[in-house]
Amino acid sequence: MSQKTERPVLSGQRIKTRKRDEKEKFDSSGFRDLLVQGLIDAGTELDAVSKFLDGAGGSKLDYRRYGETLFDVLIAGGIIGTSGVTPGDGGKLAPVCVFAVENNMDALRGMEQVFFKLTRRYKYLEKMFDEEMRKVYTYMKQFTEEERVKLARMTALWICNGALNPSVLSVIAVEHLVKDNLALDFILEVFVIWKQEKGISNVVSALKKSGIETKMMEFFPLNKRTHENFTAAFDKRDLGELVKLQKAQESQEVKKDMQKYVSDALVENKPVKEIVNEVKDYSQKNSLVEYEVVQILWATLMAAVEWNKKEELVAEQALKHLRTYSSLLEAFCQTPKSQLTLMLRIQDFCYDNMNFMKVFQKIVLLLYKTDVLSEDVIMKWYKDNHSSKGKSVFLEQMKKFIEWLQNAEEESESGEEEN
């Protein structure tokens, strides 16, 4: 009977690992130390610093892997974290960084060019820079007041040259920065420099596009979120244009709230008198003028119905609906300006909704009979206050009614003379 011989086992066998299977240990501290030393060797001339950064990224420093640390060092001289800035070996900080330059705009613009040249040379750093800044801003409490001012001014420059989207500012509106006014002081400094560099119209436009305009009050502590405090803080820094922007935003929010209330009230079939009282109270409380309320009411009333697609049926449907709520409109059409505003909104609506093109005159006549619109306002609209939308069609529709009003007025004046 044959026996199988056991195969020998090699003791202490070493298996060679392919280079592509080896994973280099992540060492941000080592990268920091090499970068800091390189910056020390480059000196304080910014052209020399840019030359060093340009060359090092293609050879001994892996920017793609350590981009976060790269930007930390260029901003603060070391690694930024919850405990502040951690320097390199021997307590070394980079001699050239945002926090180390002089706190004047010429010096900061020079430093901004270092970032610009670096991210232009290594395009992949652009996205990493945006992500890193969102982290850096949350650590602002660890910086000195002067460092925060420098960072705010640099942020304005980065926004101006397109390196950062203004939406990045939203990360500053967090409780630990807001409650101590750090967030507010920071964005005020950003806005001041931004205005100086690009003009206030650029600031306003960018804030609208980025959505920051809707979040401006969030940079104030909870107990200070009032229009008065906002105005005082921004006027003090000569940012009155942003006060106007905030006021307009607040007005939009107020209008949205009113529109929602009226819309819900219509769905619930609340009595018209109750709706009138609620709308009056709300508009007075929030300083909404009458003609603004009329615009909201008209838009909400017409949006509350699913209109028939057949032209011959939509007129009856519209008149029935508006007859029900004519007293709601009448309550807020007490001035010629409000009535004219309503007429223009009716004209726009009928023009924008083709099935209503032939209904315009019928709507106006109904609102005239229910004392919503006066004959003086209708005549004024007809003569010179109509809009260009569907002008010829609507004027033709109103022609006979206008003639009737004129004749009635002449007969009235004739009767008065005879008496």
C-alpha cells in the first residue's frame, strides 16, 4: 500500500507584493512638514512661492491626495482643526499664508494671486478648494479677530474672481458662530470688500442667484432677528442697498404667507367676511399697502379654480366665481390706484390665458356693477393706463361700454344744468 508523501512547508516564506497592490499610508502631517519647509526655503517673495508650488505639485508633493492640507497651510500656516492650527515639526508655520500677510488689500490681493495661479495650474484643486473652505469656515472660532478679518477679505476676493460661489457663505450660519456675532461680523466684512471690488449691483445679483438673499437674517442671533437690527448693522457698514434687498425679501415672504392663507380659506369655503377681516389684520400688521393686497387676492382667486378648457363655458364659470368673491375684492379696492392695479392684473390674466380673451369685458362689467371698479378708473384705463398686452382686442371689447359711460355722464351733466 503506497503512502502519500507530505509536501514540504517553507518556514518564514515571504510573498512579494506587487507595487500596484501596495497602499501608501495617508500622512497629512508628513505632507504638511514637507510643504512648510518648502515654503520656508522659497522665502517671502510671492513669485518665488508660486514657482515653488507650481513645481512641487508635479514632483515631490501629492496635491491630489493632500489638497485639504495644502489649502490649510496656505491659509493658516499649518493644519486647521477643532483645536486651532497645528504647526509642523518644531512648531514651524508657513511664513507665507493668509494669516501671515499684512492686513491690507494690496498684500491680500498678492496672496489671492498665489491661490489663483495654483488652482489654474492644477485644475482638480478648484473643487477641492470649495470643499475645504466649507470646513475652514466652521472653525472660525479658533482664529483671532485679525485672522477672521483677513479670511473675510480673502473670501471676498475669491468670490470676486470666481474661485468661490457665494453660496459657500451659508455654512457660516451655524449656532456656535451666530450666537457670538462671529458669523455676522464675518459676512459684513465680506460684503464691504466685495462692494469695493465689484460694486453693489454685482453683490446684489450674486446673492440672488446663489440663494443667500433668503438667508441673510440667519446670520443674526435668534433674539436679534428683526428688521431694525438688520438695518442698523448693515447701514453702519454702508450697505444700505442690502437693507433694501432684505426688505424686499421680507415683503415676498409676507406676501407668500398671505397668499397661502387666502388659498386655504377658499378651499375651506370660509365666509368672505371672515377672509376680509383676516386679510386686513395681516396686511396692517405687516405694512402691506392696499394695491399689493389686491394683486395677491386676484392671483389667488384665479388660481383656486380649474378652468374649463372650452371658451364658451369658461365665461360663465369665471363670472360665477368672481361674483361670489366680489365683496372680497371690493374691500381692498378703496383707492383709484388699487382699482387700476386690479384692471391691469385682469388684462394680464386674460391675455396670458387665451380662453379668457373674450371674457375681459364681462369681468370688468361685473366688477363695475358690484362696486369694485369705478367708472372713472375704467375710463382712465381705457384712455391711457392700459398695458400693451392684447391692447387692440381689449379696447375694442370695451368700446361700447365706454361710450355708454360717456353718454350717461353727459346726460347726468345735462340734467344738472337744467335743474
